[in-house]
Amino acid sequence: MIGVLVIALGMPPFFRSIDEGRHVDNAIMVSGYVIMRVAAVALWLRAARHDPEHRRACLAYAAAVSVAQVGWVVLIFASLPIGTTSWIIAALTGVELAGPLFAERKDGGTPWHPHHIAERYSLLVIITLGEVILGTVLAITAVVDRSGWSAEVVLVASGGTALTFAMWWLYFTLPAGRVLGRYRRRAFGWSYGHIVVFGAVVGTGAGLHAAAVYISGESHIGATATVLTVALPVFVFELILVTIYSLLLRTADRYHIWIFGSAAIVLVSAVAAVGLGASVGATLLLVAASPALIVVAYETVGYRHEEQALKQAEA
């Protein structure tokens, strides 16, 4: 938690330095991240001490994280150009992501409970979606304080709320714990895919904030671009969930692919509608209809396809 607070403090100078085009000012952000990861190293070392059976796996985790942190600290003092810094960040991120792949090959990997892990990830999704609602409410409140209530304000608030709940429901159609309990190796694609899931949810929240700024009259982008800031992360969210589902069950269900295609058409229709003159608020309701369409399709027919795929996977 302390590390996250430090990262938050370091974000303004980080983005300011990028905006000004000089070297990346990432010292505070990296310091916060290192605080978080050094704590993780300490925990892995403690696990290695108390669990001889899985000691090599725990030490492998600690080593991978430690190597990456040395690189992050060096990056603080390097004062490199933005382009060079970006390549180094990508390399260090690769080291971080490769750590579990390497460590889990030692001594059969670390002990785990698949349903518990699936629940942890789902709770992170809920927390992130909660931040989306909170950010939307705060942005709408600021608009109301300045300009008062209007039909457009109500539409944006309603569309943002409906969109958030539709994304929440859609996420929980994934039968992760049940599949991971039988196929542990599939956890890597599932867990790494959640990086995109979290990014898409956060991006949706940022788009809804941009919509609130637009209806306040203070936006520097047009209506179509504003709707795209919401529609694109929603599309990514739906695409990654379909991808994770297919990887988990090792199947490409035509019904689910057809439904995903229909949901994508709804998003395209929303962008086209605002381009033809529809209001941003009304268009956001159409964007929310995209994940809602998948949810309705799942609850009426899709769950049968999923149950059949689960039985085939467990056979």
C-alpha cells in the first residue's frame, strides 16, 4: 500500500516529463514500485525458509524479482531519452513476467488453490470496476456543480453505470476456477490475460471521465473521439474475455464468436451514431448495450454451450 501511494505521487512528474519531451522523470514512480517488489522478495525468502519442499521455486521467484529491481533502480539514475527508456522498461517488464514461468518449473511449482486464486482475480476486477463508478460519479458531480442537471448529464451517468454492471456480469461468465483446478498450466495465459482485462477496465473509466469533461464543455476533443475513448476499451475487454475463454477451454465456440461479433457491431454503431449527430450521453447507452447483449445471450443460450465445453474438458 505504501508503494502504491508513492507511485501515485510520482505519476504527475512522470507524465509531465513525457509531455515536455525531455528525459523520463520516473524516479518517484520506480521508487514506489521497488518498495512493493522488495516486500515480495522478503515474503518469497520467508516462504523458502519455512517450506523446504518448494524452496527452489520460492528462491527462483525471489531471484527474478530481485534482478528486475536492480534494473529499475539503475533506470532511475540513467536519465535516458524517452525512446531508450521505453525499450528498457519493456525489457524489465519482460523479466518480471518471465519470473513465474521460470519459477513454477522448479519442484512442481508452488502449492495453490485454483478456486481461491480465481476469486482473488475476480475481486481485483470488482475493485477496478468500483473505481470506474467512483470516477464517473466524481466527474458527473463536478459537472453538476458547475452547470446543474441536464438530460445529457443523466444519460452519461446512466450509461456509465449500466456499462459498468454489464462488464461486471460479463466477466463472471468465465468458469476459471473449475478449469484451472484440472489444468494448472492454463493458468499462465489466464493470469497474464488479466493484465489486459484490468487495463481495459481502467481505460473504460478514463473514457467515461472524458465523456463527463465533454458535456461540461471543457474537452479538447470532439464527440466521436470522446465516444471512442469508451468504445475501444470496451471492445478490448470483450475481445480479451473471449480469448481467455477459448484458451481456458481449448475451444472456439461458433456461438460465442457470433455473439462477440454482434457486440462489436453494436460498438461500431455507437461510434457511427455519434458521428451522425447523436448525443454523447445517448451513445454511451448504446455502448453499454454491447456487453449487455453478450450477457443476455449467455444467460439464455450460451451457458449451455459453456457447460458442454466444461464437460468435454473434464472428461
